Amino acid sequence: MTEFHEMTCQQQLTEVNKAIYAVLAGGQSYAIGSRSLTRADLKLLKQMREELEAEITASNTSPLLGNTFVAFFDRR
């Protein structure tokens, strides 16, 4: 299995979305007998998702006009 840091941003986003779904569908933690499971923190997962989405969006934009600003001057 590929390490998380070796995945592309899109692959990481897919895994984070799966983890978010697991928390939402199965709860943050549960116990069966003497065994317990605590999943990743939902707030942290959502923050990771936002950062990955921003990184993907930034990498998909064209660098040609990336730092360009437009101004309209009105003769008033």
C-alpha cells in the first residue's frame, strides 16, 4: 500500500473523504467488549480536505495570468 505522503493530492483527497464518511456513517468511536476504536478527528479531516481542495485548485489554474489584476477607471 502506498504511504499517504507519497499519494497525489487527488488520491489524498479521496482517502480523506473516505475517512470523513467512515466517521459520519460509523461514529467517531465505538467499543465492542474490551476493544475500542477511535477514528480520526472529524474537524481535522475537514481541515485537511479544505487544504487539499485548495492545493488542487491552485495547481489547476494557469500560471500565465495568475498574478494579474484588472482595474477599471471611471472618469468621474
